Amino acid sequence: MERQELRDLKAAIDDDRLLEQNFMRYIRIPQRLIGLYNIRGFDRADWYQEARIAHLTAVRQFDGDGGSQFGCYYRMILSAHFYSLMRRAMAQKRIGDLYAQPQGIVGEEEEGIGGGQYPRHSSVEGDCVIRAGIEELWGRLSSTEAEALRLTLSGRQSTTRRHRQAMGRVRAKMVEFLYA
């Protein structure tokens, strides 16, 4: 890395404008990596925010005197950061946090705190997300699996081997869907 580039990089530590310019210079790195990771509830803005955090870490720690390139170093730091996010999100003790919704404070009225500001019932947006997720899950099922699931959800149990096998596949697809 050239001396001027290294000086500009080190100056970016204390200058937000220079740091953002440097981040945009290497924007292709997070753009490529974002597609490899998925955390439920994370949107593109969240991934870019995490990429900026990793970028600042890389800028602070980078030592280009040995001839190494910042882009390679940043990619390594960003990959490790994204992997840590995935590990943290998928940790067994936190897996419930991905799917939990706040239920309100014990003893609060049905309307919620402060005259209905925080309703206890689900929101229209939340219902849409759940329905969209269910539609996606149904789309993954074969016709035999969908039939078996409808039969099970209606409360009727079939004792056929075909139905039991189909429900086994449905359960596996549900687990894959919920924890993917």
C-alpha cells in the first residue's frame, strides 16, 4: 500500500467524512458478502451498518507497512464479523429471541400502556409478515405433504404410512424454514 493511501486511511479514523468515503471505495466487499448470510429480522441497512462497524475496526487495526492490501484485510475482518453475528444469532440460548414477540407488562390493560400506544394484540404488519412466511412454507411443500398437513391441522389423523412419512418431511421442512 502506498504511503499516501496509508496516511489517508489513518486520517479516516478521526474523520467521519473520510471514513465514509473509504467505506464507499470498498463497498463491493460487503455487497458480495451480504448475500452469503441471512439472519431473520436483519435487512440490508442492518448488514451495511455492521459492515461499517467492521470497516472501522479494520481501519483502526490495519498496518500496511508490510505491503499488504487493505481490501483483503477488510474482507477478512468483515467475514469474521458477519460469521460472529451468525453464531451469536443462532446460539441455542438465544434462538428464542429470533422468534419472540413482546407480550406486554403484567397487569396492563388490554389497550396497552398510555391509552393504546402499545397494543397487546398483534399488529397488521406482524400478521402480514406471518402470512407471508406461511405462504413461503406452503410453497415448499409437495402436494402430498400439503394434504397431510391440512389433515393434521384439521384434527383428523390418518394412520397410513404415506401420511406419516409426509408429516415427517413436513416437520423437517418446518424446522429448516424456522431456523434457516
